[in-house]
Amino acid sequence: MHIKIIGSAAGGGFPQWNCNYRLSRAARDGVAGVQPRTQSSLAASADGHGWVLFNASPDIRQQIAATAQLQPQTGSPLRSTPIRAIVLTNGDVDHIAGLLSLRERQPFAIYATSQVLAALDANSIFNVLDPEIVPRRTLDIPGETDIEDAEGNATGIRVEAFAVPGKIALYLEDARRPDANFGSDEGDTIAVRLVGDTPENSAFYIPGCARIDNALRNRLAGAACLLFDGTLYTDDEMITSGVGTKTGARMGHIAMSGKTGSIAGLEGVPISRRIFVHINNTNPVLDESSAEHAAVQAAGWEIGFDGMEVEL
Ligand code: MLT
Ligand code: MN
């Protein structure tokens, strides 16, 4: 299985269009060791020809332009794509807005939980993807699904989807229910396991996760690769950097550091490669010369970047 991170930043990307924080400034200025990143998306292929995307970011046009494997191939029809299907891990803008850029009556399949499909159905702009041409299929959670293209041909990619602690998309939050996580339900945010040819050859893609509990630790044990929510380094980072008022917990994202963070939470769990993705523009690890970048690497984690490949 071939896996490629085509977008390693969180919503907004890096630099974010309106961000004047030191990291976005450094990325804009081309400072060495501060690489720009596009918004959250992953590509996977069983045969190197047909690809399944995990999330469709607002930067998808740029991501396809930067990724030869995702472009129409020499000798293929005048209108064609190697993208066979798109699996959505939640309904956040950074994970679904790119669907609108794929609106040229080109067949592919969309897979998501019933809640996320309901969000697409409720927003008629997504009908630019005619469901007759771009079928929408429900991912059962928990459950395993063979991902097929629009015509029902196998892609060779099989996923196991399951709910993780998280939050409903920002634009769907119910402000009257702060005690109920703003109306979030199981399945608003999911993890996917890309099922390998052997049990040891699986990769997990979890770009959003609010907590690590024993159930998740047990599921991840023995994985070849984990691509995990790296939104923030510290829970209050948006506040201390002066760009926002929300904690990571409020946004449904666990921090990397601290006693309740992901590094500590997954310490000792046998996982061959652990890679952070969905990295927010306030996260100090984006500067390769930072102490935080060094600390994350010393803890056995890699910092994902656009174009990073994993072979399983
Ligand atoms: C998130 O990951 O929390 C969302 O992408 C935030 C957003 O919708 O901008
Ligand atoms: Mn996001």
C-alpha cells in the first residue's frame, strides 16, 4: 500500500491567509526550516494507479497540481482522474470543501458516516456533485468497508472506520448544548484504519481526536503506522499566541504535550511509525529549529509534511 500525505496542515493551512503570527510570517518569508503546508488530506493506493483520498481539503486543486499520481495519466481519456473515491473523516470545512472543486461531472465515490452525509445532503451546493455520477455511500461504524469507485469496481483499499472522541463540525454546533459537547454524537469524527495485507501492515489515519482512552490504545497497538491529530502542541496555544480564544479541548483536538496529551497517551503502545498531521499554524513544531520540534522527535514522533510518503 502506498500512502502520501498531500496536506499536513489543519484548517486554514500554513501560512493561513489572515494570520500574522510569527510562524505564518516565517512561512511567508521563506525562513529555512519553516515549510508551508496545505490543508488536511491523505492519498492511498493499493496498486499505484487508482487512488483513494481521505478528506477533500479546500487546497485540493493545489494538492493535485503538486502530486503527479493524482493527475490525468498519459493515454487515459480526455477527462479522467486516478482518484477513485474520497473517504471523509468528519464534516469540517477543511475536510469537505474540496469536493466543490471536483465538480466536472467526473465519476468517483464519496464515503462518510450517515451524519456527515446528512451535512452534505443538507447543503444543496454539494449537488454540484450529482449523486447519479458521484455516489454517496455510508460508512458503517464500527465496520469494515471495501472502497469501490463510482461504478463499483474494487480499489483494493479496505478501511475499518470507528468513532473517536471528537466534536461535530463548527458550523453544526448547537450553542444551547455546551454540556453535551455542542450536540456532538458518536460518528461525527471517525478514525480509519487502512487495512494492510497482514494485521501488522495497517495504518491508522486520525486527523481529529479529542482524547486517548484505553479503547483507542488497544486498537492502535501493533500498527505499522499512525497518522494522528497534531493540531496543537499545548492545549491553550491559540490563547497564549494571541490568535484566538479556544482551547484544543473546546475544538475537539488533543494537544501533543502534557500529561493528557497524545505523546504521553500513546507512550509504550507498540506502533512502528507515529506521524503528526493536521498541524495548526500556531504549533511551534512547524519551526524545525524549535525546542518543541526536537522534543517531539525525541519522543519518537515524526512531523508530517506535504508530499511525505509511507510504504506498507
Ligand atoms: C477543526 O479541525 O477543528 C476544524 O477544521 C476547524 C474549522 O472548521 O476551521
Ligand atoms: Mn480541521
